[in-house]
Amino acid sequence: MELDLTPKTAQPMFEGDGGSYYTWSSSQMPILAETNVGAGRLVLQPRGFALPHYADSSKVGYVIEGTDGVVGMVLPNTGEVVLKLKQGDVIPIPIGSVSWWFNDGDSDLIIAFLGETSKALIPGQFSYFFLTGALGVIGGFSTELTSKVYGLEKDELEKLTKSQTGVVIIKIDKSQPMPKPQMDLTKKLVYNIDVARLENVGFVQTLTEKGFPFIGDVGLSVIRVKLEPGAIKAPSYPANPAVQLIYIARGSGKVEIVGLNGKSALNTQVKAGDLLVLPQFFVVAEIAGEEGMESYSIVTTSKPMFEELAGRGSIWGALSSSVQQVVLNVDSEFQKLFISKIKESTNVIPPAT
């Protein structure tokens, strides 16, 4: 059976005054369920507040846009931590941890969430459980049980369970004070992957628990690829059994994927907002368009290993010259030319001049 790797954009799940939440469903994109990964995108307008909730999947959030985001998290066996978020920040969200999200700025806060769904109720999708609001779990129990649990009278119980009528995202009045971020904990639990780099053509940056210990709590790693106009990220493949979920964060370009038996599995244009899946061991290359391209992805392992098919660190350089001649069926002169070209390049190739 052939896998459908066609990139898709998110569909709205909720839209309101405080913001919106978009999701990629496994019915819209079956490859998500087949590879046990999922994604969503949160858009919070100024003073927008995503009600406290927990989810059935571990995931990583990446701030696409915004400068004054705030997230409150209650990690298992800990108290609440309040962290500041800005564009480029990566924030892991362990499975089962309670979180709320708030936009304290004057422009939209946009966050993409990518995660692993092998333990999810619906493979390929995140399911959320809200503490309060119209969908809150607290309102789902019988009044008899809830009154005994909290020791409340009938009118008090009504106030507890019915006062908040919002769904998913609400808008908070400017007069309502909110917790201030704890900057010492922000430095420990948030990592900015968009820090400027000096490379002229582009770069590939991998974030693992070695450089950011907190990401080890979700068992994932993050890869950021930034390409200048016309640049190419050379073909590579995951050398361990891991799936890569790729989100096109900015710009546009082209993605090519090759799978079993050397057959092209995908050769298509992509744009900001597209999501695509690289199945385990498949080979992928990215080509930036006229405006350049940035992609952000997760890999479903805390210790990713990738082999390159071009550049001085590629798999070709590890093979002996005689083996190279045999597998390519070429003479020594061409083999030397081929290897010399490889040694002159990196895994990011500049545009043709």
C-alpha cells in the first residue's frame, strides 16, 4: 500500500473572540495515524487565554509569532511554573501535564504543536481535557459527588461549575491581573532556537536533551532548517527507526521524498503552514523558493541519527574508493571527481549562479 505524503494545512477546530485552535485530523491526513504523530496550531489574540487543560500526548510547542506570550504549566509532582514565550521559543509539554496559555502582547501569538501519539486515544490526533468551562471535566460529575468532594452547598456548587461558560479560548479583560513569568525558570525550561546564525546560505540545527535537558521529558528532538532563496538542504534519512514530522514555518519551496525501491514518494511545492510526514528511513530533501524557507520539525526519538547523501560528512565519504566504483559502476577517474565534489560541499548547498 502506498503512503499518501501530500502536505496539508490545518483546519479550524475552534474560533472565538480570544483566538483560534487549528488541527490536522487523522481523517484528513491518514499518514498521521499510520506513523503515530500529530499536530495543532494555537492562535491567541491580545488578551486571549487558553483554558487550563491536559492532553493524551507528549508534544513540543514552537512560537512562530509573538513577543509577549505566557504559559503556565503544572508538571507532574510539581507546582505551577509560569514562563515567558517569544518568537523562536521551543517549549516541551509532557503528556498529562496541565497548561494554560496567555497572550499579554498587542499582536497575535501563534504556536505550532508537534507531538507523538502512540498513547493517544485517537492515533494521529491530540485529545484535550479541560478543567473548567463548558467542556470542563469538573462539570461532568454528578452534583452529589462534586458537593461531597469540595464540601460546597448547592448555590456554591452552581457557582463553581457554571460560572465559566467559555470554550477552549476566552478573552480576559485588561483589568484582570495575570501571573508574571518566572524568568529564572524560563531560562531552564524554554529554548530559543531562532537565535541568529552567521551562515550565508542556510543551516540545520538539531536540538536534543544534551543541549536542552527538559526536552528529554517528552522523548522527542527538534530540527530547524533555514534556507536562503534557492538553497538546498541535501538529501538525508533517519538512521534509527524514527518518524520526522515537518512544519513549514516561513517562506515556501519544494520538498522531495524518496521511499522504498528508490521510488519518489513526494515531489511537491510547499508553503508556510503546510505539514508533512517523513516515514522512518525515507530520504528527504528541501529546496527553498524565492523568499527562502524555514521548517521546524520533531523527530520521535531523543537521540536522532541522520545520514547525509551529500556533503563532506555524507555516507559516500565513509565508503572505500573501490566500493564506490563498484556500486556506481564507474571508473576510478569519475570516482575521484565525484568524491572531490562532495568534499567541497556541505549538507546545505548554495543556489546555482
